[in-house]
Amino acid sequence: EVQLVESGGALVQPGGSLRLSCAASGFTFRGYAMTWVRQAPGKGLEWVSELDSGGGSTTYADSVKGRFTISRDNAKNTLYLQMNSLKPEDTAVYYCTTGRAWGQGTQVTVSG
């Protein structure tokens, strides 16, 4: 069974940092590009960042470029999203996805 489990979400003050993790199982993680997507309250899904299977090619939404860093550890079957200089508009549920499989999401709230 394919599983993606996000963690690391929290309440953080503006300007703070968080690192999200996505633990993958049930498929050959190293063979898949991975994506982070978020959904702010009352809004639709927003693509955030994507990383190729080998971890060498990254893309970011303009809204997070220069502040967020996507990475992966294929030995640990884990995807990461390092988020720095957080803003209130980054408040959302963050999901990792292969494009077909999705995790349950982790809540990030930037307030204070």
C-alpha cells in the first residue's frame, strides 16, 4: 500500500522557520519525482515545489522562491521542505504527493 505521511507542521511566528517531512512507503520512492502542494483556508490547491527523482532538479512557485528549499533522502524514503522567513500567507495545509498518491497533510500556521 502506497503511503505518504507528512509531519512537522506547527504554529510559528512570522519570520520563523519550519521543516516539513514526508515519509514514503509502499513504492519505489527513489524512482519518483515528488511535489509539495498547499491549501490555504478557503482556497484551492497551490503547487509549491517539485523535486526530481534524483534530487538534482528543483522548481518553486514564485511565492516561495528564495525562502523554501525542497530536498529528499532516498535512503530514508523521505521528502523534506525547509521553510524559512515564513509569512502569514504561508498558512496552509501542506501535502506531499507523487501526483497520484497524497498524504493526509500537515498544518502550518504563521501568526503572532
